[in-house]
Amino acid sequence: ITLVVDRSGSMGGPRLAAAAVAAAACALRAPQQWSALAFGDQVVAIKSADRDRPAPAVVDDVLRLRGYGTTDLAAALDAARAQLARCTARRRVVVLLSDCRATAGGDPVAAARRLDELCVIAPAGDAADAEAFAAAAGARFAAIAGPRSIPDAVTTVLQA
């Protein structure tokens, strides 16, 4: 699993708190081979797939993120694909937490179609762009009301 967290200007505050819960959920589901990326105009690896890092440290780093800047969704998805290429797992899944409003970079739908599997989780009440992106990319989709709904959303989108 590669968790990709949108930290652009539109995704600050409680939306990033939800991302911390998602990081914990991913760590529990795939404790050996998982990664976490944060992106806005640049992509930063919070946890690389080929390096051990305690889940609490990853969650702490996600909690420290601040929303700002533009959204290069294509670059984030390409970076996620590169992370998954380092894994030996048969199933390679990207879990994207974003409103999916790409404001910079290349074509995010093309980048999404290069992935084996994509699951999009977006904030409820602001999910129209994310739902349309998921449909165009052939991804599974869930909307969340806040951090408490993350575990169920992750379970739902990861069911194959």
C-alpha cells in the first residue's frame, strides 16, 4: 500500500488529521511494505516502501503537515508508482486522500491509469472533483465525513 496525502491549500486542517488516521490504518494493514507520500507542488516521502520506520513516527509527521500551495496530482501518482515498484507484494494499491483538484503538473488521469490499483478517499461535502477523477481513472471511491470515518473508508476501498 502507498498512502498519498494531498497537503495543498485546499486540504488543510481536519482533512490532514484524517490523513494521519489513514496512515495508521495503512501501517496496520501492511506493516512490512507500505509507504506514505505527501504532496502539493512537490512530493515528499514520509515513509519509503523499502525502509523501516515506526508507524507512530509516520503518523506524527502527517499530523505536522500544513496545507499550502498547488496540487500536482500527476507527480504524486507517479511517485506512488515508483514506491510500489520497490515492493514484492502481489497486490500494489495506492490510497489517495485528496479533493483531486489538480492545479499543476501533467495529466493525473493518465498517471492514475499507469497504476495497478487506485483508491480515492475525499472529504464529504467537497468530493465532486474527486469522484469524477476516480470515475475517469477507473478507481474505487469513498467520501469521508472526518477522521472517524477513515477506517471504514479504507476497508471499503481496499475490498477487491
